[in-house]
Amino acid sequence: MKEIVHIGLLGFGNVGTGAYRTLQENRESIAQKVGAEVRIKRIAVAHPDRQRDIDLEPGVLTGDPDDILNDPEIDIVCELIGGVQPARTYIQTAFERGKHVVTCNKELLAKHLGEVTQEASARGLFLLFEGAVAGGVPVIGPLTTSLAGNRIDKIVGIVNGTTNFILTKMSRDGQEFDQALSEAQRLGYAEADPSSDVEGWDAAYKMLILAGVGLGVETSIDTVHTEGISGITGRDIVYARDLGYTIKLLGTARRNADTVEVRVHPTMLPYSHPMARVDDAYNAVMVSGSSVGNVMFYGSGAGPLPTGSAVMGDVVEIARNLAIGAPPTRPRLTLTPLPVAPLSDIVCPFYLRMTVADRPRVLAAVAGVLGDHGVSIHSVAQRDVDENGAEIILITHPARESSIRDAIIEIEDAGIDAGIGAVIRVEG
Amino acid sequence: MKEIVHIGLLGFGNVGTGAYRTLQENRESIAQKVGAEVRIKRIAVAHPDRQRDIDLEPGVLTGDPDDILNDPEIDIVCELIGGVQPARTYIQTAFERGKHVVTCNKELLAKHLGEVTQEASARGLFLLFEGAVAGGVPVIGPLTTSLAGNRIDKIVGIVNGTTNFILTKMSRDGQEFDQALSEAQRLGYAEADPSSDVEGWDAAYKMLILAGVGLGVETSIDTVHTEGISGITGRDIVYARDLGYTIKLLGTARRNADTVEVRVHPTMLPYSHPMARVDDAYNAVMVSGSSVGNVMFYGSGAGPLPTGSAVMGDVVEIARNLAIGAPPTRPRLTLTPLPVAPLSDIVCPFYLRMTVADRPRVLAAVAGVLGDHGVSIHSVAQRDVDENGAEIILITHPARESSIRDAIIEIEDAGIDAGIGAVIRVEG
């Protein structure tokens, strides 16, 4: 039983200041909910003497993480540094000293979820990480508690705000990728080196965490198919819209009989899909449960205060248990290693855009090749590009990825004179 | 510490069978998460001998609730009867005998939330009720835990599936209210006596629960403004769509400085609103938190399995605590009584539809009266109805409800020859 729960923050960037401000603004109501005071005792930063636009009591900042890890009074360590090392070592040390851990470190969790949850539970300590996926949107908590009665088969998510902002810009303002990326960088939605977001790695980390927490599956980051949005053109976005679709960077985690699919790639969503209108920098995660059906969680996927809100939610949960002397009470997480299904086995409809010179002849030839590979066509549209060329836009019925790939090779090799401009998977 | 957690169900209708099936299908994974077996020991029903299409072990069914309430082995009582009495007495008895309670009883909670949560916490017992609002969609859990760091100022919800189904039918198929209601009844979405859904009472109960759990505010059902959808015409739905809006039965709970607003009424939502596409029998709840911004929870708001999923989520949480010998750990809920803001003080844009004979003269006169009451017009459209009459459709800028009411009385009294056909509040 505790009257004051002491917190130490490792890192004081965007998320740290967001968590600090969230606690400061709601100190009283948080104390009431917890039944004890929640106090940030120390904050470890690289430059403790740097001027900051936030008022801290003297002595709170330190340049030495050990001032937190070695302080027996500190109950909860919030690891807000990111990256695998030294965060991994700090978390391990925190556990060894009997401290509970809150983290938003998606890379670390994606790569070591099984290990770190195992360490925490072996020592009877909390490891919570609501802020690692979809910022402030409650997803990890509901998946592990409210939905615990369900077998969860599939999770899809728009879990990267930067790429969603860029795709929204391209769609709404008719911009091309480079232009939308520059604007995202100017507005602070994208970093100077945007590769982690734009190439889909950030989303892949988050989908791996969701696969672990939601599907109970452990798999390796190396086996995740990750495809970014830099190849998406304004033209495909316009064609998709005309056909009733929007293009999103969608993460999928799906449990099959003996395999798991974890993949991140541009995906066409029909406008009737509940996630089709998740625009700008918003995130959404849709979970398919055996009893509950489809449930969606939507909100701000990043930003200091939303992510700070997630950190403080985790802190409140741990602090409440400490205040009443209860051990960690989250339902147990068991991870089963499962091989990743080869991408070639995925079955879904496909969007194909082809540049052609002679439409009737090419269409007949393309349809023939697709048919030879068991792929049937759902709809066709044609567009004039200039006096010399035209484009054929096809949406297929659900087909195996391998059949589509084989058909494309054959189309390109067969002298049909059709240039494949884009291949985009379609969510049914 | 327990190796088997025993559950008793009071009631075995839709929700009870949904909870039973959810447990049956996921028995193993639930046991793994909890760290103990979860077993439904007894089920109390009015007619234990009636033939049922579900296989139960002999001796599970009983006609006497006391067989559950008096059984010292039963740890958790799931009250799935509904209505205030005898449910209220059963819950009290369960608490007196040291049993945790899970309930989906929205009427009881709306009317007695403060009392029953107080009783539970005074005895160190869980009272969980995820299934009472939005069926299987996790809302109560995230509000009380993941979002616990936030001050929550506003919650809006589409929390009644029946009326949402009817409004969607009217909008999609051009049906009138009576026709859509009949179809809802035929499909089992509406009851033979549909008043509780159609008049908004069911939604009002749920908004009161959300006001309690989310805003920490206690208020009386008698003071909640509740307006149903039976007055909505197909014509208003078409006009709304032409103006870029959809009509939903929206519940609002908002905390002001010294008052609270809790109200349920048809509301026009712009298509850009994240809740505008919540169609059919789906539910959604949007929460505005001080740090997190707007977060939305979306999914099936009713049905045996979704609500059963919510019940089992609550059961898993309690069972987990019992398995490791921990007391109830949810953050504490403190309710502050606040008076309800008079409806006349509400400020929002309004939609007005008027039948008129002579358009230019009437429009000038109506605009004059509105202006006299400080109401300015945002947009105007006109429609011919037949050779004798036309309609004027106005959307105002945000205005006080009392100003609109006063203006309407004056318009009707002033001999302007404008018949007010509809007044609908607009969500900004």
C-alpha cells in the first residue's frame, strides 16, 4: 500500500513532456482515481542543463539514468527513449531492481515482445505499452482485457500517421507523393529522413506488436512483408476514387490454421469500409473477434499529448495496483511462434493499371493471360492518356498473389505491348 | 488464489447464451489468460425445464436465483435479467454474500450508478458493466483505465442500434419511418413495443452511464432531454443529404463549468464527421479527452455474441484478480452531482424546414424574425413541393436553443404564412 507512487522518466522529448503535462493538468483527479498521489520524481535526459519551456522543480532533471534505476523510492520507470539499445538494458535493469515499466518503444517491443513480457511476468512486474501503437487510442488495453473472451483472427490498422497524412493530401489536393511529403515535413508530420514511416517499417513494428498482443503470435520482423507508399501516384489515387476506393497504407495481422500473415502495404479500401474515412494523421485499428465481430478504435495516433495520455493511462493502472497492494493483474499473455505465410499465398482482389497502345487487342490478350492463371476480372475501365496511349484499369476477383505475379510476368514477356504501371492489393 | 473461478448467471436469454457460448468456444485460451479455469456453475431461469437449443450439463439450470446467491462456491454473479427489480435486490444480495457482479443492466445503472458502485467498493468487490453500453464495443473499460489520465469533457454516441438501423434504412432505401420500423421488427432489430428504443429512452440510459463513468457526473434520468426519431421524415433525410449531412439519433454528455448536459435527440452530422458513416445497427462512442483529443470506439452495439463478449471480458478481468489473490483494481470512480443545463441554453446550429406559399416575401420575413432574435442564417435552399407550395430549408449559424424557440413562436404567430415542418439540431 502506497500513499505516493514515484515515477521516473527516461527521456523527455515529445512523449515525456506530453505525459508530464497530462499528469500536471489532472493531478487531482488522477490521485482520486488511484487512491494515492502520483509524482514524477526524476527525469533523465541527455542535456539536463538545456533551457526548456516547461517548469520543473529543481533537481528533477538528471543526466544519469542510474539516478532513476538505482533510486529505491521510484516504483515505475517510463522508458521514452526509443530504439533497441540502450532502452533494452534500462528496462532489464528496472525489472532487476523491482520496478514496473511503461514504454512506447515499438521497435524494441516488435523485436523482443516475448522476452520482455516474460521477464516482467517472471518477476511479478507490470510491463505496459499502450502508447506503442496508435498513440493515445486505447488498443492494447482493450485487446488484452475487454476483448479477452474472444479468439481474435484478424487485425487491420492504419497505424502510421505520417503516411496517412501524405495519402490524404494526395487524395484531397491532387498532390504527388514528393509534394505531399514536403508538406508533411514542413508541418512536422514527417521527419527529415522519412524512410521509417514512408517505407512502412514503423507500421510493421506496430503490426507485430498487435499480432503478439491480439493474436498471441510471435514472429520475426524479418519475415514481415513491408511495402511503402513512395510508389503510389496521384493517378492511381484518382482512378481508385472513380472506382469507389481509397488508398491507405494498411497493416494486416491474420491468424491462419498453421501460419500467420503480418504485412504492411498500400491497400485499396472500398468507401463503405469503416476505415476508408480515417484521414489526415489519424490512426485506426480494426479487430475481428470470434464473438464481438468487428470493433474499431480510432483517434490521434501520435503527438505529445495523445501519446502522453496513453503513458499516463498505463501509469494510473500500475499506480492503482500499488496503492492497494495488488500484484500485476492484466490477463496473461502467451505467445506462440508461428511461421509467416508466404506472400505468394495471399488471396485478395487486385488493382492493375496498364499503359497500352491498342486497347481492344491488348485487353483481349491480357484477359486471356489472366484467365490462364485462374484470375477473373471484376471490372475494367479505360482512360485516354494522350494521342498515342491509353490506360486499362482492372480490378480482379479475389486471386492468389502468386497467380497475379505469374500473369504479370507473362503479360510483360508476351509482347502484348502492355506496360504494367501499378499493382495494388484490394481489401474485400 | 483460485484454481477454478465459479460463475452464476441470473438469466439466460440472448446475452446469457452469448456469454455461455463465448466461454465454451474459448475455454482454453481464457483459462490461459486468467491462470485458472472459468466455469459457469449455475444458471437461474424462469423456466428451467423448457427445451433449449444449447447443451448444458444436468443440474446447471435452476428456477431459484438463491441457488446462485447462496452458493458459497460461486465467486461472480452475472446479472442478465434487466429492469430495476428484482435485479437491484439480487445485486445487493450478491454483494452482501461477498460475490463480484457483472451486469449489462443499463436501466438499473442509469438510475442507481452511484449507489451500486459505492456498495461494491465499500465491500471491496468488483462491479463491472462493459455490456451495458454499446454491446461488445469496449468503452467502459478504456474510459476508466486507458483514458484515466484525461479530463473528459464531452462524449457523444450513437448508442441505440434499433434507431440507427431505422434511420439507415430511411436514408438508404428512401423509406418512411413506419415502413423502416416494420422492417426492423421483422428482422428482430426492434421489439413489438419499440418505444424504449424509438423514443430515445434506451439511449438516454446509456448516456447517463457514460456521463457517470466518463465525466464523473451523477444526474437524474428525469432531467435528461430525450427526443426520439418518430418525427423524422424521409424528406428531411433527403434534404439533409443534399446539404451534406446525415441524421442520427445522437446522445450527448458534456461537462460545463457548473452544469452537465445529457441529452438524446435526432442530430444532423456533417458527412466529414467520423460518426456520420456509423450505419445499420452499429454503435459508436466518441470521447473528447483533455490530452488524447477525440477517440472513437465502433462496433456491434447489441446481439447475443457481442454482448456476451463484453460480459466475458468483465468475467476474465475479475477471474484474473481472483486467480492471483488480488483485490479489485479498477481506478476509483467518484461521482459528483451536477445540475443539468437547461435545454434552452444549448448553443448549436439548427436546421429548419418551413412550408411556405410565397417564397421571397416569407424568406425576408423569416430572416427578419430570426435576426431579431440574434440568429443568423448559414445557408438557405428552396424546394417546390407542388403548384401551391414550396419549402424553405435553412441552416443557421450556432444559436441558443431559446432564441430559436422564441423565433419559431413569433414566425408562427406573426401571420407570415410559414408552417414550421421540422427543427433539427446540427452537430458542428
